[in-house]
Amino acid sequence: MTKAEQLNSVAVLVPGHFNDHAVERIDRTFRRVNIERADPALVTDEMRRDVRAIASFAGVNAALMDALPKLELIASFGVGYDSVDAVHAAKKNIMVTNTPDVLTEEVADTTIGLLLNTVRELYTAEKWLRDGSWVKKGNYPLSRLTLRGRHVGIFGMGRIGLAIARRLEAFGLPVAYHNRRKVEGLAYQYHPTLKGLAEAVDTLISVVPGGASTEKAVNAEILAALGANGVFVNIGRGSTVDEPALAAALANGAIAAAGLDVFADEPNVPKALLEAPNTSLLPHVGSASHHTRRAMADLCVDNLVSWFSERRPLTPVPETVNVKAAG
Ligand code: NAP
Ligand code: 8YV
């Protein structure tokens, strides 16, 4: 069998809707097997026998891994992989890959747009123009908030956090951050606790991964520490925020405004956040351009190709970095 024929025989499971470019490339190289959603109850005997990889937008839980005895690789689409049980994968010698770096600059751009929109009300101002209010009522009211004079705290100074910080520097704004570990050689002020960071700044940008260690980390106490002039922006994961506490803080003036791209139960957005006049809300579009999603799709599929032709991944997640391909 030629190398191409060998790859062509590898069954790759694709649950639910997937990126078109990734699907095209999978079809050109592998044998795609579709399933309506990532649900072990939908796994057939044929899938159990053949599937060696999953390429997925959505989560992959332990039960789905257990239902596929030949599974070697989960190629997750996106840098955040909190919806994939990577610890279970490592125990079962299953490799997990993600798509870091190729989306960093796009997500940082979106964050700046969301921050600006939150403080300067650009969406509401544009609506004012389009609905004829400018002609009928005159100038749009001055924005209550501004970026000028703000001090920004980044919760999660990783790849994207750093790209956001560099943009903010160009805006003339001081930056501080909180991670579990100080980043050596980085000049921005480090705070060993999130509360300490929130107390020191008036603008908090969350860009940490989801998962147990960040679950509801941004709560009433952190929002109170941010203060009445406080602006909170979340581009990381919705699970990091106690959403009822955020809605209460926006309603009672504990903070001034919030800009959110991610939510705890997407695509459902809590009514209190939808109705709040001081929120700017986006439907998880941080990386959502054709340009960047194509780069993510390529990296997702390149991991599949590398695993099945070279027997090594390109971008393994830390939990599975020691998983080795058999044979
Ligand atoms: P990254 O390079 O791994 O950075 C994550 C940072 O968060 C690290 O600096 C890490 O430092 C810190 N961190 C992790 N857990 C923490 C905790 N419990 N407490 C404090 N800090 C913690 O990841 P990235 O590429 O920047 O991506 C970050 C996240 O952005 C992704 O995981 C994803 O959830 C989200 N994202 C969202 C979109 C979107 O469309 N909205 C797009 C892409 C990514 P320590 O390990 O030292 O704590
Ligand atoms: C995507 C993301 O929307 O990369 C991430 O972690 O949140 C986004 O880029 C998501 O991965 C699409 O499945």
C-alpha cells in the first residue's frame, strides 16, 4: 500500500458541524465518518471497529473515548480544549492536539474592538446614525466611559494575553497581570492573586482557559475590587465568570460596564446580561474570520496528517505531551 492509500484507509470521526475547509482536507486525505454529535450513544459497531481519530469543534468526553477502542488522536479545533477530557485521554494513551498561535493576533484584535465598543458605545452610536436619530435628535450623547487614563489588568498573560498587552501599550495604557506563575523577563507588573490585580486596576480582561482551576474565578468579590469605574472584558471562557454576580454588579453599579465574547452556556446568554444597558455582547467571534479559521483548520488537519504519516503530533496539549504513537 502507498502512503496515500494508507492514510486514505484511516477513519476520522467528525461529530456535528465542522469547518468546511477542514472537511475538504479530511476528505482528500482520510476516510471521514460523520456522527450527529459527540455522543457515545450514537457510536456504531463499525465506528467502534474503525475510528482512529476524532476531528472536532465540540467537546470529547471520557465516555466517547471509551466507546472507541481504536482511538489514537483527538484533533481539537481551537486553542482552548477545556471541553476535551485531556487527562482521561492521557491515561488511555490518546493524543490530544489543539490549534495555538495561528489565532492569537485575531483574538487580540477582537479583544481591543470589544473593549473600545464597551467604553465608547460604538455599536449604539452607529444605531443612532442608522435609525435616523442623528437627523431627528441631533448628536449622539457623549460616552459615559473612556479608555483614556485606564489601567488594565490581564487575567491570563499567555499567548493571547501578551498580544493584547502589546496592543494596549501602543494605546498608552499601563498593563499588569495575574497568572499562577510570574512570566520571567516580562516587564508588566505581576500580581500573585486575581484579587490583588483587580484592586490595582480599573479594567480587567480575562483570557484564561476554562476548566476547574478558573471556574467562576471572576465573582462578586473580584468585581467589587475592580470598583465602580470598573470595566470587565471576557474573551477567554464563560465558565470563568459567575454570571449572576456579574449581572448584579452591572445593575447595582459595583462596576461600570462589561464586554463579553463568551458565556457559560453558549449560545444561551442570560437575560440580565442581554437587557443590561452597560454590556457589549458578541457571539463568541474572537477568532471568527475566514482567514484565521482557515489557518486553524489547516493546523487541525496537519496534526492528523503528521500523526498518521510521521507518528508524531505538531501541537500536542501539555496533558498528552508524553503520549507515544504505537508502531
Ligand atoms: P495560553 O498561552 O495557554 O495562556 C493561558 C494563560 O492563562 C497562561 O499564561 C496561564 O499561566 C494562565 N492561567 C491558566 N490557568 C490559570 C489559573 N487557574 N489562574 C491564573 N492564570 C491561569 O493560552 P492562549 O493561547 O493565550 O489562550 C487562552 C484562552 O483563550 C484559551 O484557552 C481559550 O479558552 C480562550 N480563547 C477564546 C477565543 C474566543 O474566540 N473568544 C479564541 C481563542 C482562545 P499559568 O499557567 O502560569 O497560570
Ligand atoms: C473558537 C476558541 O471559536 O480557540 C478557541 O479556544 O474559543 C475559538 O477560537 C472555537 O475553538 C471554535 O470551536
